[in-house]
Amino acid sequence: MQTEFSDFTEETFPKISQLVSICFGDGILPQLKRILDNPVRKQIVPAGCIGFEDGKAVCFKASIVRRMYLGQEQMFGVFASTFCKDPDGCSLPVLFEVHERAEGDQYQSRLCLGNTCIYVAAKFYESFGWRPGAESWTEMRFGIIRPIRFLWLLIRRKVFHLPQPVSHGFKHAADEMRSYATEGEAHVRRVMNFDSRFDDFWKRYLSKNRGIVASRDVETLTWLFGEDVRSGKCVLLAAFCDKNELEGFIVLRPMRGSPDRWQIMDMIALENAPERMDLLLRGARRFLKKETSAITLESTGFPDFIQPVLNKHMPHLRKTGHNRFEWISNDPEVVRVIEQTGNTRDSWFFGPFDGDYNL
């Protein structure tokens, strides 16, 4: 049997489309296209590895390189995604080689991690020494926006075995003067674009960063959320002070296939301040109540110190069955920072932004 390996790029994308569609469904293809659009690929071209046996793609793993920071020091981290093998067969040597090459030296990475890991993949990563994330990745939090509709939905599903009712939709344009939550001089408003205010926010955030955090520079935010925010597929809410300076933001998205269940895709605030996060979550719940037909707001991940704030707005828990976050590093400094500060207020880590969960 002849084995070959190739980088995942625009040119090799067609060679894995059938394999990933079999493993994940056709809906995965736009997500892989987005991985290829990653702006970091201007510096680091490969976006994963493909394994071939006798000319057939039998194994694939995508690699998403992101800028990260230890304090003010920039580094690269590689986020694993879409690891799969041909259901008809793939030899273990090819599987292991794809796994290794998708995290190789060409990515210049000091940290590897992922956060949508299924159980089988989790056990595979564990066998290679990968470590689990925060306890919040073993559960899903949710808060009920409309209790009567929530109860009716349960009755429809459990008693009558009917599908979820059709979502009513919401306005895709934003009135940026409308406030959804207020605390002192700070107001939460919806915005439709990642503009210069977000650049200023990121510079101010980074100047006081003491731990580990993935970059929220405007180029990265625009790549991940920009088109969806402009089209209304995602909602971007930001907290501004009276000087119109941005103090934090939250990105919400209706769940695919269940549009009245909304999820937190990202949330961050200056100094990782719980009171700013609380304001953003208050604004998020009020926005969903006023502008959408949302039934629930849901969250997975985030560090331990912010869980009491999340619990205030999303008090219900459902266990996921296993820890869906994993990370590994051979760099002693990175390991030290994650062990000592990764799950504290000094860092903003273990969130849905730290991987491919928000793609």
C-alpha cells in the first residue's frame, strides 16, 4: 500500500471534500473554507494535513493557527479541528502521522488545543498526553428567556414528539443608539461591524494582560464573525462608556437547526472584570427578549472565576458526558502560565474562542 501526505490548502481542498462530508455532513465544507481564509495564513500557509492510501484521502486534520499572548508577548497557537478518518478504513500509521504533521514545526506553535472534541477523539488525545480543560467543558449552561414557550417546547417534544416551532426571526439592522443594559456610565448596544473602536479596545486590554489570551485583533474578529454580524447570522453587543470607548463585547448566535436556542460564541471585557461581563450578559438577555423569539441562552466553557456570573444569568446545567477541551504544550513557560493563571482572572482562556467551537 502506498501512503502519501499533503498539506491542506486551497489546491488540496477538493481531495478531502468527500471524506469530511461523509464524517461530518456537507455543512462542514463552509467551515473548512473559513479555516482557509484565516489571515494568519499570510505567514503560515498550511492549514492541516491529509493522509492518502493508494491515492485515496483516508485521514484528515485541520490546523487553525492563531495569534496568542503571554502577557504582552505574542506567540502562535494551533487549534485542532475536524480530525477524521475514512469509515471504510485507515491504517494506524497514517492516522498517527496525520495527527503529528497537523501540529508540526511548520506552524511555529508553542501550544496545541481544541474545544469541540467528541468522546473517541478525547480518549485518543489523552493517550498522547493532552490535558483536559476547565470543568466548565463538562457541562452546558442555559438560561430560560421565555419560560412559557420553553415549557411548551418540552411538551411538544416529549409528549407529542413534534419538531421545534418555527423561529420568528429578528431585525438584521441595528439601532446603535438603543441601550439594552446600563450600569453607571456604561451602556450595552448592538453594533454591526468591527471598527476602530475594537482596535482601541484590544490595545487597552492587552496592555494590562497578565496571563494567556487569544488575540481579538480586528482582523481576526472580522475573519471569524464579520460577515455573520453584518448579515445578522450573529449578533454583536458591546459595552461602551460615555466617551464611546469600548469596554467589552459579546457575540451571540442562534444554534444551527434550533434557531430559538442562542449560544455565546465569544465574550471578553477589559481586565476580565466580572462586573463588565455581568453587564454584557444582562444586555444579551434583554436583547434576546426584546428583539428575538429566543427561548434559551446557552454557554459552554470559560474559566472558573467567571462561573458565578454565568450562573446568575444561566443557572441551569446539563452534563456533556466528558471534557470537550484539550491542550498540550512542550514549552515550559506556556505550561507554567496555563497551570498557574489559565483558570484565574489573570487570563481569559478555556472559552469557546479558544478552538473551532465558534466556526
